[in-house]
Amino acid sequence: MTRKFAFLAFALCLASSLHANDWPHWRGPNYNGISSETGWTTRWPAEGPKQLWKASVGTGFSSMSVARNHVYTMGNSGDQETVFCFDAASGKVVWKHTYACALDPKYYEGGPSVTPTVEGNRVFTLSRKGDVYCLDADTGKVVWNKNVAKEVGAEIPTWGLAGSVYFEKGRIYLNVGAAGTCLDAKTGKVIWKSGTEAAGYSTPEPATFAGKECLLIMAKKTVVAVDKKDGHELWSYPWETQYDVNAAQPIVDGDKVFISSGYGHGCALLNVKDNKPTKVWENKSLRNHINSSVLQEQFLYGFDGDANRGSGFVCLSIGSGDVKWKNEQYKTGSLMVANHKLIILSDKGELVIAEVSSDGFKALAQAQVLGGRCWTQPVLANGRIYCRNAKGDLVCLDVKGS
């Protein structure tokens, strides 16, 4: 190997590793709320980790996507919805794209709930009213856009469309319509659609059962598995929740599927065999309302109860449905996992790091990092934690290890 070739190979390897800990879409690289990032620290001063920058993005609950040294999120101001792109290190606005979209507050602040999806040099977003945008990730230039809800005749659910865009192999999949819609990622052309009934509020979840690739859709009154290729239904299971709020992600564990909803409904584990789901267990011990749980080593971690009246943070065995422990200090909020640690943002803006452990809640660090209502999932990416609140305060915190 020549010296020049060796240097080039090294440079390419280095370049590819620089973004190893990106978080390019909702629930992270593997759509499960888990990051493989290590080397970040929980050793903070009393006042919390250093705030690198702060921005105002407008009302909403869109989480943050981190890719290509940029941070992407969405917010609403004056019935105008904006997609923001920030420099991850400095917080400088790289670009923003704005379009008309009603705030639509109803028992909460309103605004966008969808998290931008970054794939290569494209960003895909969906408004609460069905406006799909494909934007250049570096400039914000519109590649294509359309209102998919109007095109397929789909009813908008009560609290607006909330599922983020799922990208795979040149297609994007949306929780729009009775059981999803699929578009060509390059052109926006509809590849397949389902019925016109209002959708649920979660993002399409990839799964494979008996060698068959599919998507799990939390629909209005069911959880549905659809074929990625043409959208035909493989199986469904009834799951009716008050106000039709099926919002938390289904969690796949081999041939098992965990589902959970708020408003007193509860959770269940399904076993899928020959495209027939059967119930393994069901209880009311973990009622995910707006934020999903995370599965680690056969235990689920998540918030029980409704967004405004949660009952605490729970560790539950996915195999039996039994509660291992419950922490009532933090009533509701959101979370992700990295390096065997829980990264929790309470609804009151407390950032908490705790061990992943079925033996009990073991906090390692905590700090008040935001005020106001905080329902949005925090994001760790490349040594920084990003958090936001409902009114649109976004903070970037330094947790890089020494």
C-alpha cells in the first residue's frame, strides 16, 4: 500500500467516524430510542452541564435530528411553521424554511409534533395538516412538496398529524390515512395508500415477522402490520383508546410486539405467529400517552399515565408485564438511552441521568435545564444533549468527556 493510498484510506475512515453518533431522525439510528454513543460524561457542576447555545424555534413538540454537523427541528409562530437548521457546535442558523400552517392549540400549546428525517443530503418533514417537504439538507431549498392528506383524501386527526417520516430504499412512509401512505422519496409520487380514515399519532415502525418485512402502524383503533411493498394488511389487532390517541411507538422484540396507550388504557404484549397476533399479557402498569418507552435487556423503561397527570417512571418486565420498580418523583416526561444510561427530561425541564437497572431507580446526575412544559424527547449526539420546551426554547448542553 502506498503512503498516499494509506493516508487516503485513513482520512476516509476518520471522516466516516466523525458522525458515528449522529441522531438523524425520530428515535435515533435504529428507531428504538437508543444511542451507541460512549465517552460522554455525567460529571456536571451543581448548576448542570455547560450550555453551549440557546435558540428560539417557536411553539411545538418536534424533537431534534442531528446529522452532517447540523441540528434540525420545527416550530410554529403566528400560524407559520418553520423548519430550522442550526450549526450543531455554535447554534448559528444555517437556514430555515417557513410555510403557512395553523397552530391549532387544543388543551395544549399546539404546533408541530413531527421530527425532521435526514437521509443523505435530504430532509423530510410533515406538517400537522399534511404538507410534506423534501428539502436540501445543506441549503433548505425545496426539492419537492405536496399536501399528501389532500391528495389521498385522508382525514386529519383531532390533534394533527404527528408521526415522523420513515425513509427506506428510496421511499418514505407516513402515518397518514387509515393504515399509512407511501411516497417516492425523489418525486413525492404516491406509491400506495390506505383508507381515508384519520390516522393514529405514531411513526411507522419497521419490523420483520417470519422473514416478511413490514411496517407497524398505530392506527386510530388498531395496531396494523402492512407490507412495505404495496401496503396490504398482513394482520391487525384491536386497540381502542379514548379520543383515538394511539401515540406511543410499538416496540418489537423478535416475534413479540409491545403496545401502550394513555387515558387509562394500559399496555400489552402480542405474540405474532403466521401473521396472527395473540395476546401474551395485558395490564395498566405502563400507560404511555405521548412518549414511548425504551427496551433494554428485556426491561421496558417509560412514563406511566397521561401527559398532565402522570403517575411516575416505571421499569417493567417485557416478558411478564410485572413492574420491577416505580419512581414517583418524576411524574411524566420523555427519555432515550445511551451507554447503559437513561437520559430523561421531565415535563418540568429537569434533565436526569440514571442507570439502566431493573433493581431500582439510581440517579447519577440531574439539573434544571429548561422551564415551561417539556414533552419532547431529549437527544444526545456527538457529546451534546439537546432539549426543548413547548414554547420553543432549545438548549444545547456540553457533556463531552475529558
